[in-house]
Amino acid sequence: MSRRVLSLLVVASVSLGLALPSGGGASPPARAAGGCGIPHHGQHLGPTYLTALSVSGTSCNTGLTVVRDYHACQLKHGGVKARCSSVVDGFRCSEKRGPSIPTEFFSSVSCQHRSARVNYKYSQFS
């Protein structure tokens, strides 16, 4: 399968909320734990597509704010491919990049402030 076709399939699947098959089976739906949901305007939070969000010890609104502010930090430190090494809204975050194609990458971010945690996954056009 060509990279262009694969890229289009990934974008279409993410846009429609479909899970892509992986080595370990289907991914869970893009919903947050603890009653949080990803707003329909999730693509306007910074990353191209916010695909999963979970929080513990904090509110859903704080989780969404961390997502938005982490992305702003990335842009400040070199663009969408950069990593944010600053504290964001009091949270220390670490990012793990997953599969990528030349025009898009997938990533998971884990942020912690005392006992509060914000974890999210996103895909980003690069």
C-alpha cells in the first residue's frame, strides 16, 4: 500500500472515530476516563486530532487546558515536531512518539502535578 493511501486511510479513520487495527487488537474508542469526553472541537485544542484523554485527581477542563497549553509550548520551542520541556500549568509532561509517516505522527503525553494526572494521545500533521 502506498504511503499516500495509508495516510489517507489514517486521516479518514481518525476523522470518523474509527479504531485502526494494531498488533494487539482494536484500540479503545477515543473517550476519556472519569466522565470526560473529547469535545467535538477537539481538533481546535492544538494537535491536529486529540484521540484520547484521561484525567485523575483533576478536572476535565484542566485536562483540556493542559492539552492546549502543551501544544502552545511545542510551537514556542520549534513547531509541531518539537517537544515541550517546560512545566505546563504546573504539570511536568513527558511525550512518547509512536508510529509515523512522512506527513503525520502519533504521540502520547503523560503529565503529572502532585497526585493529579493528565494523559492524552494525539495525531499531528507535520
